Amino acid sequence: MGLTIHHYDLKSDATSPRKARQLVEQLRQAALDLAMSEVGQLVEFSGTACHFQNTQDESLRWLLVQARRLIRVGRAYYFAVPTRLFAFSTWSGKGCKVANFGLAANPEAVETEMGVVATGLSGWSWQSFCKTQYASNPDAGGIANFVRCHVTVVSLLDRAKVMGILESVKDEGHFWEKRDI
């Protein structure tokens, strides 16, 4: 197992791509204002460019994999690939895995072997997670580094909440809920 911010959900009722982009730009600026080791550039994809298989850039592949939404229909699962997205990646410190943030417009339906299936998705949304446990490895900086990394990701989620785009967080270490290091 290990400690992970198991999931965080972002959602916006932005009525235009321009507004969704502004929200992601604002969140990216908040990431730059925090003690992140690195904050990636804002990226924008639309159409078939949203498919992770269509990029040769390994640094963007995981972001595009995470941009998809898992849709459950009975016992079957399908992926809804966004039609448009704005996103960026963050690294809070040595050893901590990437935390991707963004907003994506998803299709109302996807084609499956069962035919066309409604996704139930609307507006702009994003789901992701961040494995912070590896930041505690001695060669990464130990427990102090882990705490700094985990708290930094949570601090960015706090900013998303203030912006009104954070829907939910599940933190395996319960720091999100209790704020007890």
C-alpha cells in the first residue's frame, strides 16, 4: 500500500472552454506560489490529441491516461476520452510521484461493443491521485520530505477548494480530513 492521496475530483460548471482554461491557469499559478519542486506548463488538447496513444511525448502520456474517465455499465467498464482538456503536472518534491491537475470536457456517450453508452458526464471535470509515500525514502529525504510533499499537494487541493472547483478528496493518511501530521 503506502500513503497516497487516493483520489481528488475537480469539477466546474464553466460554460466555455475559455473559462475552464482560466480556472486551470489560476490553479497552476497557485501551484507556482507553493513550494512545489516543479510545475509543468499548461497544456491543451482537443479531439484525437486527447488519446494517450497519440502522443510520443512520454512526459504527457500519464497526464492523458489520467484524463480519461472510467464509466461503469453493469459489470463492464469503459473509458471516456475527453473531447478537450486543459491541464498541468506538479512534482512536490524528490521521490513524490506526479500530481496532475486539470479540467476536461467529456463526451456524453461512448461507443462500446454493447453499442452507444451514455457517460453521465457533464461540465468540466478531472480525477487523479498522487502517491506521496516514496518521498519518505531515506535517499529522497526521509519523513520530513514526505510530510512536506504530502502537505504541499494538500495545500494545492485547498486552493482548488477556495476556487470552488474541488469536489472531493480521499487521503489514505487522513491528513486531508484531520490536518494532524
